[in-house]
Amino acid sequence: MNRKRTFAVSLVLMIACAGLILTGGASNADAASPKLKVAFALLWTIDDQGWTTAHYHGIEYLKEKLGDKIEVSYTEKVLAADAERVFRNYAQQGYDIIFGTTFEHMDPLLNVAKDYPDIVFEHCSGFKTAPNMGNYFARMYQGEYLAGYMAGLMGFHNVGTVATNPIPEPIRGINAFTIGLLKGLKEAGHDAKGDKVNTIVWLKAWRDPINETTLAETLVARKHDLIRQMADTPDSSVAACAAGVPAIGYGEDAARYGADCALVSSIWNWGPIYVDKVQQVMEGTWKTGEYWGGFDRNNIVLSDFHASVPEAVREKVLAEKKKLEAGEDDIFAGPLYDQQGKLMVPEGQKASDKDLLTMRWLVKGVSGSIPQ
């Protein structure tokens, strides 16, 4: 009896140990490979050839860099009315970090963030934050300054700009482009023929392909020598090319989408931001705050130059770009005057980030006004 009992106990112990080993092994494997869940709400479709396409490229970059460590989902065409539902759905599914990628996502994202304090939320282009919600943006005005500088060096002095919405972001872009344009004209010794070198017309939308084309064609008919795109599609650049007038692209490389006359494009580069934010969450180092990077953080890039851009011009533009990469941003250094000649930034001073983020005036050199 004792032998049988001893044998039975030994057998039970062996089976139990084997079970523990197997169970423990599976548990450790599961614990070692949880994937961080990352979600994005996108304004439009990933093939919009502009704003959302640029964000999609950022998502693809994120997956390329951290693909085996993350699980990524995104929802297209998330407009303001449906944004809170989309964000709340992702939160209920247990996503670890959720991105809203356009200005109108700000308040819906904040509403959901308040209800899910253990989830990280990040908003693009807004100004509101919370303990678990930050915001991020890129200094696109730096790319616009370089594009304007290139245009001035090449002698363009009657630019027509298809502007989008009359809020600080496009306004500072118009101003930066005009500052660069005037700088280039001066350095190249060109006669600017008066102080109005950049005429703006307002689309009053972020994307409206039909009106973008109409406005670009109208500017061409008025004999403007260069068309500057600001909208989220390349249609104004494409329309300029079709009419035989050079263009400058925006957001994405306009030349990739049929604007073969585009001299250069300033491009959003969201990928490095997404990798940085996600890694911070993975490492437990994420903190709320406001992020605004430019060429110094590779958040803005320039496309290749068109073959018609002279080598000497390229070298000057790239020299300016190198300064921006080093953090030397003097684009809005004074003296700067508005259209009426009022001194807005005195000599020896620079516009602060707060000044730039709330900008509601146009520099001398711009023809047109800000709609009320």
C-alpha cells in the first residue's frame, strides 16, 4: 500500500510540475509580447493626395519602424459630427494611444480623454491639452518661406496664391512665403514692381478641387507668373501647369499627382512625430504638452526641385534650409510691417511662438485681405 501510495503521489506531482512548466511558459510568452494599440482618426481618405495622405505616410512610417511592437488601426473620413463616437469606440476597445489628426477633432478628443484618464490622446494642430492629452504640429511656414525664397531668386514677382481658411496657420504661411519672396527678389537684384508681390484669393475650405481649379485659372487669366497651392489637393497646381504657368506644391509632392511644372513642394512629415509619441507611451515617459517641430526635427521636408530651378538657386535655398535644420529660425525677425505700414515686429526682436500661433495680420507685400 505504501509503495502504491508513494507512486501515485509521485505521479501526481510529476503531472502537476509538467502543467506548471507548460502553463508558465505560455504565460511568459504572452506577457513578453503584448502589442501597444495605436489608433488614428483621419479627416479624409488616405488617397486624398494631400493632408490625409501625408498622415497615412506617417502611419506607414510608424508601422515600418515599430511594426512588431504595435497594433495600428485607423478610420477615414472622420468629420466633426462623428469624431467623438469614433474616439470613444477606440477607447472602449482598449487602445493605448489615440490620435486626432485635424483641428476639428480637438473638442471631441478632449471630451473622450476626460472619461479615459489611463489612455493617451494626441491632437494635431489644436491648442487644448489635458493631463492625458497633448497636441502636436509641424512648422510648415518654414517650408513656405523656403519656397518663397526660391521663387524670389528666380525673379517671380507677381505670385497668385490659392489660400484656404483665414485662420492663423495659413496666414503665417502666406506671410512666411512673402517674406522669403521679398528676400529672394532683393538678393537677386530684381525689381519687385511695387510692394505687392503675392496676391491671395480665399478658398474658405481645406479642400475643394473644383474651386481650387477655378481660382487658379482665374489667377492665371490675371497674368500672375506663379501659382502657389495651399489646399489639401494638388488641383490648383495641376490647373496652373495645364495653363503653362509654374506652380509651387503644398502638403504632398504635387509633381507626383500630375503637377509636372511644380518648382518645389513643401511636405508634411508626420512619421517621426508618431514614432516619438508611441515610443514614449511604450517606455512610460509620455507627458502632456505642446509639440511644434520643423526642419530641426525632420517634421517638414522639401521635394526635389524641378529641372528648371537653377543650380545657384538650389544652393542658396538649401543653405537657408541648413540654418533651419540647426534651429536658426529668423524668418519672423524684425523689422516687419503689415500691409498698412504699421510696425508689427521691431528690429532686434522676433515674433514669439504665441505671436505666430495667433497671427491675424498680413505682411507688407501681400495683396488681399483677411475675411472677417
